[in-house]
Amino acid sequence: MSPYKSFRYIENLADFVGQEVTLRGWVQNKTGKGKLQFIILRDGTGICQCVIFKNNVSEELFADAKTLTQESAIEITGTIRAEERAPGGYEMDVTGLKIHSISKDYPITPKEHGDAFLIEHRHLWLRSSRQHAIMRVRAAIVKAIRDFFDGNGFKLMDSPILTPNACEGTTTLFETKYFDLGSAYLSQSGQLYAEASALAMGRVYTFGPVFRAERSKTRKHLTEFWIVEPEMAFFDLNDDMDLAEDLVEYIVQYCLKHCQTELKLLERNIENLEKIKRPFYRMSYSNAVDWLVENKIPLKKKIDGKDVDILPFPWGEDFGAVQEEAIMEQFDKPCIIHRYPAEVKAFYMKRDPEDSKVVLAMDMLGPEKAGEIIGGSQREDNIDLLTERIKKDNLPMDEFQWYLDLRRFGSVPHSGFGLGLERVVKWITGASHIREVIPFPRMIYRIVP
């Protein structure tokens, strides 16, 4: 057996009560009095209180333990016993200690630190209990997403990150020189390539980083973030919305089952998450506008450099955070807004055959000020109408010929959506800012560490 397979981890200590084990990790905290020293050990899976009684160990070991500092790296051996009062519910009675390194002047101490200081030290901030819990929930959500799609007949298909053209608006692209071929762009979405994959494989999903050069400083925006984008041949908008509801319900219920420890540490209101079960709420864009008008929720716009409230909310404008949060105050679980005005949505979305002013698009808004967590649509499968939209948006026709081929050869109705991973992690964990829910956030004013 490979040596690493004999490693023991804090998250599995229930299996080793009464046994002597060796744990490897870092000192999160240390206290001592007289003949006793208490070490809180963190190993990436949890924390364990390790008790060193002077009469049970050598003088050298007891003296070495006194030299330990916050974030010192150690291997520690002892017998595990259940202890409800201890952090994590188990304690180790220490018999052995090996020091790998002593940490000196660790900058993030148990005292309060400001956000600016913490984000500057993000590479170390990740070690804190709160950030550790958020990252474990994030990992669980990623697993839930993959399990959901893999278990429902979808195939993972990777879309390129470097692309020759925009998928969404051309003003939010990061541009780079691409050898002798001119400019290339960091992808805003894997969707267009996912459509090609879906018309080959039936049901697919892409999962990876995308990039948006938006000059936004809100608590919900990153310039680099992760998105899962399923694409399905023969799905219409209703199928698309049903799948989106199934996915979100699965993710939340998975976290409730597997992340109780983390959610408790984060002081998350579990009762709110327990309500996230289908069916969700649905509302057309037009009905949502009627609600905004009735409740006197304004459109906020900058005119001549001044913030202006426009009432009543005009049909045809896209919703911002103010409108989304106002709409969601009446709901305790997600609501899908569907059939948006064609003029505020992307060129590839299919017009509603019953009302050409709107497209068969949908956005899922989350409760508790989560904002938009999913955006999707039925795609335009008619080559003439799609060509017309590409021309109208002044997009480079030559670079979209491969995309039009999907309509020339075996075109079918198809739909898809994108779920923003960080938006969902922020919502489920209750994090106050999106920079907390990705290991190393990239924002308009930050590219380090």
C-alpha cells in the first residue's frame, strides 16, 4: 500500500476513537497552563484539539510544544477520544510530536482585521475558519453540479478559453494578440461551442472560467469567474426552465446533506435553504414590469452625470439589482423571469413566435438578495433569422460562419443556460461579498495575489 493511503484526517476521527493515529497539519491556536498544553490543529478537513500532559511525554517533547506558534507545521501522534466540549467533537491525547517548520510573525492574528488587509493577504486568509468553510462548500457545490449532470446523461465537453469573437457584448472583452492571426479574446462564455457539442452529443455541459471586462465594483461581480453551461438538443424554453430548477434544487439539498458543519460555522439560516424545493416561482418579464409599476420601484439611470429615478418603470429596460431584489422580497425560493424584450438580450436568443418583441429567454433570481444565479434561453435555430440578428448587431459575419453551420446542417430546437458558480456559493454560504467565495478573486482593481 502506498504510504499516503495510511494518512489519517480529522474529518474521519470518528472511525479511530480509542486508537493511536498521526495527524498532519498546522497550528491554528495554542494555549497552555502548568503541565497542560492545548493545540488546535487544522489539517484541511477540520480541526482537532490536541492535549499534551507533561507527565505523559518526554521533557523534550513538552519543551518543543512550547515553541509552536500560529501556523507552525507539525505531525502529531496520540490516542483519539470523543469529547463533546472540544472543537470538532474529538480530542487527541498526545504521545508524539514532529515539527516541520516554525511560523514566525504570522500576519493574520486572532484579532479583527479590515477587509483591505485581508484581501491583500488572500493567500493566507484562506486558512481562516470562515474562509475554509466557504471553500469546502464551494467544493461541495462543484461536486453536486458534476454529479447532477453526469448522473443525468450529460457529457462534459470543454469549450476554448481563447476565442476569435464575442459571445455577448463586444465592450466587455479582454483582448490579446494571437501570433500572426491578429486578436483573440478571453471567452465570456462557453455557450456557442457548447451548442456545437450539443448538436453532436445531444446533451452536454461545459464547466470552467470565463472573463468579463465589465467596470463593475458591486458585491456580485468578478472579472474572472466559473460558470457551468448545459446545452441540450431538442429542448424548448420550458424544458430549459425545468432543468434549471432541478439543478438548483439538487445543489441546495446536496449542501444541506453534506455541509452541515460548514453551514453551522458560517451561521447560515438552514431553514431558508430547506425551502429550496421545486416548483419554483415563475413570472413573465411583462408581469414583472407590472409589479414594479404597481409597487413604484423606479428605474435608476445616470443622466448628465446625475442619478435619476424614472417612474413608472418603462417596459423594455433590463432589470438591475434594485428591481431584482425588490421582486424577490415576496419570494422565499427562486423565481424565474422569462420572455425578456429582444432588444436587451443577446443575438442568439429565439424570438417568441407568439410575440416577436420578446425572446424565449429566462433568468433565475435567488432569494435573500442572491441576484441572478442563472441566465439562459432557447437558441435561434432558423439560419435566416440568426443571420439577420448578427447583421443588426454589427458582428463580424465571417467569424460566425462556423456557428451558422450549426443551422445549415441538421438544425433543431435547442436550449441552454449558464449558472454562475460564485453567485451560488455566495447565496448558499451567506457570504457578504463575492470576493470571499473564489480562492483568488480578480476584480477591476485587483489582480494579486
